Amino acid sequence: MKRSNPIRQLQKNLEELKLDAILISHRPNIFYLTGFTGSSAALLVFRHSAVFLTDGRYTEQAAREVKDVRIRWARDGLMPEAASVASKHGARRVAFESRHITHDMYLWLRRALRSKSQLVPCIDWVEELRAVKTSEEVAKIRASLRTVMAAFEETLPVVRPGIRERDLSAELEYRMKRHGAQKVSFDLIVASGPRSALPHGIASERRVRRNEFLVFDLGAILRGYSSDFTRTVYVGRPSARAREIYKTVAESQASAIAGIGAGVPAAQIDYLARNVIERKGYGRNFVHSTGHGIGVEVHEAPLIGTRSTAILRAGQVITVEPGIYIPHFGGVRIEDIVVVGDRGCHNLTETTREFITL
């Protein structure tokens, strides 16, 4: 799938809403629009031009990464420079990313622009563009995911009773980076035994024991794009109850994936996953949404949840990750990344979904 220039799309929005400029301050959005990977930048998009702002630390990096946009060095700070550039362009109505700007920054901009300009909040303009991926973006997500899957499979032989969750987390991060990952996309989740009932059980000092669940939830960033992957294994010989819980989650995920396609309400996918778990009597133990979009950030639009109003579109990349969490016993989550197609979807996750016992 190809996409027209995203900056031009923003300019069309400005024209339609009779706005003169938009100030982009959210770093993931700046990366998406310009390719800049540094930590200090802003982007002013006008109806017929755009100006990229950064400071002297990134002179060479910006020149290398930012193409087709005029670069300006902010010697006295990004916001003062942004206000100065907007004023020089005669911008009277300036939009800003209201989800990503602090109240102090808003007040500073309002003072800097004085009464000559009006600040207009906008929500998710760039995020809406990011929601549908190009084939190149899908390839980057797949490559990121493969570093995670490889690290997971290489780490399984290390799992044994007595090993600390944090040691497994360190092993996974090391192996992801050996396979090319720039960094992790979130704090890795390695949760064993009763802690596996914590959906966000970040690795702790706890030592893995025999005859319990062990949840791995991993993500990496490669070439600016994120991945997200979860598998639950069992250390020892699983009980009938443990097998039933795992089977229920696997069936829930399969049901949701089978229902994915362009034009399908995201809430319907959540229902398909949740219905399987509820029919088995574990409804109250499924405590989060079924999934989310993924791309430049690990959590993007659309939300795959009960209250979601999104309609799936071809080219969106989403996770499908139902789970069952039983306090004092343990939990199971299985997570794949899929690409929404006109009919059905394509699963990027190649690791088995069979119940792995160690």
C-alpha cells in the first residue's frame, strides 16, 4: 500500500479548516513526518511549506535524516523559535497537538504569539495518518518482530527452576539487540507463578519454580518501528486446569483473528475473543482489551476493545492478545501481530501458539 506525502495531507487539513499552521511537538509524530530520530525537535507545517526546528547538538544528524523540509536551528529554545517562525510567516490561526503539549508550554506559546495569533487544539491528526501502514512500514514491523521471536526461542533453553525473572529479562534484551534491535519498546514482562496473573508483571527478583506458568511479553524497536509479542509457557508438568486455561485463551485468540477484515468494527473483534472466554466461565478474568494498533509507537490506533468505535481498515497493523488472569494461581496471554486485509488478515507472528512445556 502506498501513501501520499503525509505533510501534504496535513496541509490539506489546514486549508479545509482555514488554519495557517500546525505545530508538531510529539516526537513519534516528528519521526513519522521527517525521519528525525533525535530527542529535541519541533515541526511547523504551513499551508505551502514546512520548517523543521532542532538545536545545535543535532546539526549533522538533522542534515542527514531530514529531507525536503527546511531546517532551522533553534538557538534560544524550540518553542521561542517556533513562535518566531510562526509570526514571521504571518500565521494567525496555529493548531497544536493538544494531547502532547503541557499546560506550561501552551501558556508560553500563547504569550509568545501574543494577540496576533490564535492557538487551536487538534487531536490525532498525525496519529490518524499513522494508523494505516505502507508495505514498507509493515516490513519494518515484521523485521522488529523477528528480532523478538528469535530472542524468545534462543532464551527458552535457559529457563529452569531457580532462575530469576530479571535474569531472563536481561537475557532476552541482550539477544534482541544481538539480532539488531535498537532498544526494547517497553519494560519487558517476565512473570512467573502467581505473578503471571499480573497483566503487566515486569520482571522481578522472583525465581521461577516448577509446575507454574511463565509469561513472556516482549517488544523491540528496529529502524524506528515497534513490535509486541507474548507467549506463555509452563515449567514442569501442567495440570488439567492449566491446560484448560491455555486452550481457552488459544481458542479466544483464534476466534478473534478469524473475524478480522476491513470494514469490521474493532469492538466486534473484542467480542469474538471475549465471548469464548466468557462461555468457559473466565469472563471476569479477562481484564484488558483484546488488542491495539502498533507502529512507530507500541500502542497506536485503533484500540481493539469493548468501547472502541473504530472500523478496521486494510493496512492497519494490530495486536490480538486475549488473556486469563487468576489471582494466586497464574495467568495466560497469547499475542500475535496481524495486518488487516480487504478480506481477512495476515499474521506476522511465526512462533508456535501450541502450549510449550519446559
